[in-house]
Amino acid sequence: MTLILALDFGGTKLAAALVNIGSREWLRHESCLSPDDGNATTDLEIMYSLIDSLLQSQKPDAIGVSFGGPVDATTGTVRLSHHVAGWENIPLQDLLQDKFTVPVSVDNDANVAALGEYRFGAGIGNNSLFYITISTGVGGGWIINGQPWRGMGGMAGEIGHMVIDPAGPVCLCGKRGCVERLASGPYMAQNLRETLQNQPHRGEILRRLVGNNLNLITGKVVSAAASQGDELAQDILFKGAWALGVGIGNVANLINPHLFILGGSVIKSGDNWWDVVRKAARKTALPEIDLTIVPAALGDDAPLWGAVALAELAW
């Protein structure tokens, strides 16, 4: 049997899995959270430890890698990570090939997850789709006419840095009012903390959930408070959903892929979040545009299954 090693370097989590080619069940699966003060070196050390635990003296036939940041897929070089220090221009493909002496393919996590959903998930049977992950950040990946489409230099699909509100808050990329700045989990949590500090009489449910320790507010807490009726949490959550929907509607107008697949932790925010996304997308898209927005089928493992598909292409 051909053995595939799938790796996922996420913004907050590292994961690795082993599978026989053609199988839909993991042989073994390992994951852990990245340390708060981690960097590229610590990420690699942790990943090598996960790999050793998985392989148990076996050798993979091919390796596929999903990375949470811009990647030059032709060389497998990581350009940078917006969330973990030290990843500037790291030749990740070469490092893994030198260590394991097997074919290695590396790509951006959204591109990889798009490939995974196309091959194994919600995209089966659709020749063109756009996958969007909404989690630590917001990224997108294209499948067009059955093939990944990365654009010049591999930067296609960056819906997270589409500007929705030019007068909005400053994003990590330096622009104002990006989709990511409004819709990603950490930024929604940051917006809530800042609002609560300035408006101490609001957010009663939120404050109760975190014991009045605003530092404990996360994207998950925002979703939980919104589901329990906290109006401030709902305002921020649904503004993020609106921004995402506007981005989707604009993408639909531009390239018209028909199917949009949404993945990442923020999509677990409930039916009202989905309603806002779909309504904003429908309102933004031209009436003649037919679009469908569905949840990812592979869940948190979409980047890993995409890494399997990537490794199969390399093999």
C-alpha cells in the first residue's frame, strides 16, 4: 500500500495524519496546540515529534503539507505566517524532502482545503468552487475546471483581505476594513474587548461567561454569548457575517463559481450567522448570478484531507 503523510501547520494548531492511498480512514492522527510564544523552529520541532509518533518506524511514500500562510507552491517555500513568527521564506518542501527523502508538496491551507473538499467533501461533483476558511484568519482557495487555481505567485483567493469597509479598523495587513479584520474569530474577540472596556454597562452575558476577565474572550465566546442573546456579541458576530457575505457576493460577480464552501471554527456560530452570510451574499451578487453557500463536509480535517490529495498529485 502507498502510505501518505498529511501535515497541517495552522495558525494555532499543528496536526499530522497517516493514511493509505485510496482510503477514507486515518491510520493514525495526532494534533496539538501551538505554544503562544512559538515560532517556526518550535513549530517544526513539535511537528517532527508528531510525525515520529505517527510513523512508528514506517516510511511514507509521499507527503502533503497544508500551511496557514502565503506559500510559493512551485517551490514549496513558505513566504510568511501572519500568526507565527520566523516563517519568512522558509523552504519547507526542501526541509521535509531532505529529512524523509520522498516527494513533498506544500501549499497554502485554503488552497489545500479547497482541494480536499473537491476530492473528498462537499465539492464532490462540482467542477468549479471557491472554498473559504473563517477561523484564526480568513482565506480562500479556488478549484476551477477541476484544477487548483493559485494565480500569479500563488496569491489567488485572498478574500480575507478584500476591503469591505475602507473606514473600518486596521487589519494586520495594513489596510482598513478587510473581511478578515471584521469576520475572523480573534478579531471579533478583539473588537468585543475594546467595546466592553469603553462601555462597561454592556455585554452582561459576555462578562458572565468569562468571569469579567475580558482577556478570556475568544471567537468561541463571542459565538456562545450571541447564541444566548447578548446583543453586543450579536452585533459584532453578525457584522462579521455581513462582511463575509459581501465578499462572497463580489467574488460571485467576478468569477461565478456557483458553489461556495465555508469551513473553519467560525462557521459553527449558528443558523443566524449563516442567514446573515447568505442574505448579504445574495444582496451583493447580481440577480442573474446563481450561487450556493454550504458548510464544509470535512470539518477541521479539511486541510489534512487536502494534504492527502496534494500528496497524491505529487505521487
